[in-house]
Amino acid sequence: MKSRGIIKWLPFSALEEQLPQINKIKREKNKIKKPRISQDLAEHINRVLLNIPKTKVLITYFAEGFIYQINEQIKKVDSQNHLLYTSTKIISFKNLLNLELD
């Protein structure tokens, strides 16, 4: 028998009290495991962090089951606490997936 997936939840969205819970279930189903990065990519990220560029950088990072991308300038690199500071985010080194220069 073929599963109807999320479609089976749609009739229940008419009840406003259940909508937040249904949206939470949908979001949980879309989560992924954190991808592993290769040694070459880790070295590339380290090179970019050592030479902090003055221009914007496309930062790809993992947070709470999802992959995000932001295009911002790196404000500060805290190597003691393993944190990367941008104008809007603080990202842990362990969650960095890629850094691309513009």
C-alpha cells in the first residue's frame, strides 16, 4: 500500500490549534544529518580563516538539522573559542561546511 505522506495531514490544518504542531512535524521530517567535510575542504576553510578577506564571503554552515548560506563579511575569528563572527551571526567552526570568496 502506498503512503500518502504529508497529504494525509492537510485536512487537519483547518483547525487552527493543530496548525503549529503540524508545521513542527513537517519541519522535523525535513531535517538532515550533518554532512562530513573532506580534509581538502577543511584545509581550504583554514586558509580562508587565516587570511580574513575584506570582501564578503559565502558561508555555508549547518544548524539544527538544516544547511544555511549567508553572504557576509567576516568581522572576527576567535580561534580560542572556535567561533566565527559576522555582522549578523556567530558560527562555530565545527558547523562550517564551506567558505567561498566572492
